[in-house]
Amino acid sequence: MKKLLILLVVSCLMMVCSVGLATNDHKDLAKQQQVAERFMDVFDGEPVPMFAQVTAGFSANLKKAVTEKALGELQKQVRTKLGTMKEAKFFTYQRFDQVDRVTYVASFSKEKLVSMTFAFDKQNKLVDFAFTPVQQAEGK
């Protein structure tokens, strides 16, 4: 009887600890999704958000690389290659030691399926991004 009671107490403690350790994950994800969605607003047509709003969640290195002119060029390139974004849906959230990765699956006017991946540092600042058209298998 004592062993059963001890096992029950240990099980309860493990559950409480696991819930306690995961509490900040949803807060980090919410912050990162806000930054990613603000950035995606640049590609979904009008109105385009202000440059300061878009880059507010960028890391210092990314702010240096993505100037207002560079963002305008990126917007033109995306519209030329992919078209205008129709919709984007959250797909995955992955946590690593140094970087978190948030992935959306989007549909554009010229490409049906595009993977939009955003990498964040541990301060929830955007450090990198990639838009990758996904090739679908024929006949399926």
C-alpha cells in the first residue's frame, strides 16, 4: 500500500513539474507569431504596414540587413515570383537550444503552396526568414 501511495505522489509531482516547465512556451510563441504576422502583412496586398511596425521585432543584425529600401525590393521580388499572398496558416513551432522556428504554410496567387519559415532568438527577435515554394507530387 505504501508503494502505491508513493508511486501516486511521485506521478503527481512529475505532472506538476512538466506543466510548470512548459508555461513560457505559449507566451514566446504568441510574441513570435505577432512578429511573423506583421512581416507577412507586407506581402498580402493593401494596406502595407509602416516600416517601423514591421521591423519592431527584428534583431539588430536583421535590422541592418533589411532596410526600408531592401524591404521594398523584397516585396517586389515576392510579388514577381509568388504573387500576392491569399492566406497563411500556422503550421509548426520548433524549439531548439539557440533558435526557435515558426513555420506557416501560405497560398499565393502564382504559387499554391509556400512554406514561410521564421527563425527567432531566445529574446523573441526575428533573426532570419525564408519563403520556399513547395512542390506537390503529381497525381495525388
